[in-house]
Amino acid sequence: KRKQSPQKFHFLKPIRISCISCNNSTMATDERNFRSVYYEKVGCRGVGETNKLENMLKEKLVDHRNLKKFCNRFAVPVRHRSLLWCSLLNIHPMYTNNLQFVMTQRKAVHTDLLRALKIMRLIDETTMPKSHIMYAMWLLETRGLSLGLNISKSEHNFIAISETLLQLFDNEVEIYWMSKKIYKITEDIEKDLPKLTILTHSLLEKNNQELYKHLVTNNLLQELPLKRWYVTCYSGVLNESALARVWDKIIGGSFQILAFVLCKMLSKFDRSIIKCKDITAFLECIDKVNAKDQKELSDLIVSKSIEMWELSEFFHKCT
């Protein structure tokens, strides 16, 4: 007659429980991994960060400090960019309950300026680019409009900024106000040009010594159009969809990203630049350093720039 040992059952029971526990844990891990991979494949990376941003933008009192940190730490979703920028640029009020009233006033200002320019016959909406019309509106609002000024032939930084924004967004009222606010930021950037120039030279020397030595040896370093590129935040130089990611950081308060973009942009064209031995050839080459119509190239330059910036002390200071 066979006898079963009670110890055997006592021994098996905890093993069974342990296995079930392990399997549950494994299943949970597999489920999380599956979700992560799935979100990444369908282009929904950073779903948690997106939800966090949505919650911050819905708060009754918008916290600008946290929004700036988000701009610097994460990729801003395209569908939330307009709302985020308007909040950080103080176009939208901090108290979201006042949003409708404030935007009604913003729209009224836009309408009055546009109407005044039409009455004075200073603009023609059928032939004049919208960026130039917005420039005329800004001049009128800031009392800088002179009757002899040819708006159509103007080449002001405000126009370059407006042209970029018109490629990114649809709401012309918000675009006009964004143009004003971002132009104000570029005035602050211009004041910091000496510091940005020093940072630019330092980054070039550290990350592309061959290019840096060539520029120094041939006295070409001072010929770089830093002011033009920096005070327009690369408007007209990089494709707008990629440039928006740089502007996310600038609106978040990180002007230094401009120097990192320049370093990566010049490094991308370094073979052509190194062939230049005189100022004339160099300036001709610099004029061709343009990726506005090359989306993939612009995306590559911006991605590499942000990666390098995230490894710097400036990233850790702002996050």
C-alpha cells in the first residue's frame, strides 16, 4: 500500500504560489513592454509626458516655471505647441478662466490695426505677403510707421520671424502676437551676443578642431554671420518643422541652444567650408549653408544639436 509523504505536499505548495507570483510579475512587465513598443512604433513616444503637459495646461492657474521645464526636458507635441507657446509668451492669461476675454481683446487689437492700415492704403492684402502686413501692423502699434516706408521691400527680423510662424500655425491673431513676443526675445538675445559668440567659438574648438583651426588660421571666424542667424533664431535657414523644436527651448528660456545649432550646422558643411581659403569664397559658401528646403537635413541638424545641448551644463541648469 503506497503512502504519500505529507512533507511533499507542504514542499510543493509554496513553490506553486511562488510560480504564480513570478508569472503575474512577468505578465505585468511584458504588458508594459508591449505598450511601450507599440506607442513607439505608432509615433506616440512620451505618452506620459504628453498627459502631464495636458494637465498643466488645464490648470486654473498655469505654472510657467513647470511649463518652461517641460519645454527644455521633453519634446513638445505639435498639437500642443501653439497653446504652450501662447501661455509662456503671456499671450494667454495665467488664469485660464480669463482666456476667452483676453483673446477677445487680442483679436480686437489685431482687427483695429489691420483696418487702420487699409484705410491709410498702406497695405494690399491681395498682393502683399502676410508677414509684411504683420510687420506694418507692428510698426503702427509701436509708432514706428513712416508714410514713406516701402513695406513690400522691407527686410526686417520681425518679418523673418513672422514668416516662420505662418508656416507653423494657422491662427493669424495668435501669430501676430507671437511675432511680437518672440521679436522681443530676440532683442534680449542680441544683448547677449558677446556671450553667445564666446560659447560658439568654444563649442567649435572642442567639437570640430579641424574646422575651428581652419577658420582661425584664415581669419574667417569673425566673418560668421552670427548676429543674423542668432537674432532671427535661424528663420529662413532651417526648415520650419525642425526649427520649431529649437524655438521650444528658446521660449523655455534656453538661448544657448543657438550656439549648439550653429556648431552642428557648420560641422555638417565643414568639408565645403574647409576648401575656402579667402573671405570671398567663404562668404559665398556661408550663403549656401541653408537647409530651409531640406526637412530631413534640418531634422538631423536639430536632433544632433539638442543631443549635444542635453549633455551640457546649460541643460542641467534649466531643468
